[in-house]
Amino acid sequence: MAIRIVIGEDDYLVRQGIERALESQDDIEIVASCDGYDSLLAAVEATDPDVVLTDIRMPPTMTDEGTRIASYLAASRPDVGVVVLSQYDEPEYVLALLASGADGRSYLLKEKVSDVAQLAAAVRAVATGGSVIDPQVVERLVHARSSARSLLDWLTARERDVLEAMARGMSNAAIAAHLGIGIRSVEKHISSIFAKLGVPAVEEVHRRVQAVLTFLSEVS
């Protein structure tokens, strides 16, 4: 039987390219194609696919939708494989994707989409519980580990400011007022912090606590 796949990609041209590439494979069937997180979740519920292939960043927040869908599926549909496409080779995104386990998970750089054989191989691998990580990203992971780089080093200066304010117990509204930015910006920074620190998508309060504990352990 063909591997049933749902695609999530907000860039129309990239999405079309992925569709054409996978439609050329006799053992892969595209059952839905979406341009955002919400429509992707709805398609998963409606079609019950074998694999979800998703961009790392999509509407509505353009931050970590790909890793959030992976975490959601790990809890609700553990048999569904996930291939995340990204233009970023930063290790924190891979760590966030693998926070719930490596089985059935793949992380490929978007520049490799034109390699039909590699893309199709990743889909087939996660459909059977395998794991495929782009070699370029693996190299970055190895380098990061060998240099013993702090997780906090991946944060921008503004993200560190937000995390420090979180450690002080401030609410999102208080952080916004303290830093002179909008609440929406605070929310986006926090989502990015969770992704970069590899905090799994569990209950919001627990995610904040875990991020703060990471901050305190690194700065103490």
C-alpha cells in the first residue's frame, strides 16, 4: 500500500515542488496539502496519514510550528512519521524535534528538496519508524557538543532578556512593559526560546519552568 502523506508548507512554489517530487513516486500518495499549522492539524485529523511532511516555520507564528506538530503527534498519533524541512541547520531545532524521541522523525534542509531520491527516502524511513537527519546538521551537532557550547548561547540578546524576565516570575504582559515591546513579540520570543532550549511541547507552565531552570543552571 502507498504511504499516505500530508504536506505542510506556506510557500506556494516550494509546496508545488514538493508535491511534484513526491507524486513521481509510485509508493507515495499525497492526501492533503496545507499552508499553515491549523490547516495541517485539521488535515491530519481528517485523513489519518502515515507521514506528515512539514516546514519548520509556518503561519500563524512563523516560529516552531514544525516541532510543535511533531510533539503533538508523538502524544496523539505516535505511529505517524514526521519529516521536518528547514532552511536552518541550527542544532536547537533538531533537538526540539527529537525531544519526544528520534523514531519516525527526520530533519532535512530545505535546499535538499530538489533531491527527489533523498526526500522520498526520508518519507519511507519515518513511515517505518526510522530516523534521518541531514548530514550537514549532524556535523553542526557534533561541533556544538565538542565545543561544549551553552544552550543559552543559541539565544539572541532579546531572547535572553525575555528569559531573564521569565526567571524573575514576570507574566508576558509584565515582560512586554519591562522591555518596551508588544505582548505578541514576547510570545514569539518565548516560542523561539522553547525551541532553542529543546523544551518539549507540554503544558505551558511546565515549559516556562523548564526554560527558567535551564537559564538558572547555566548562569549560576
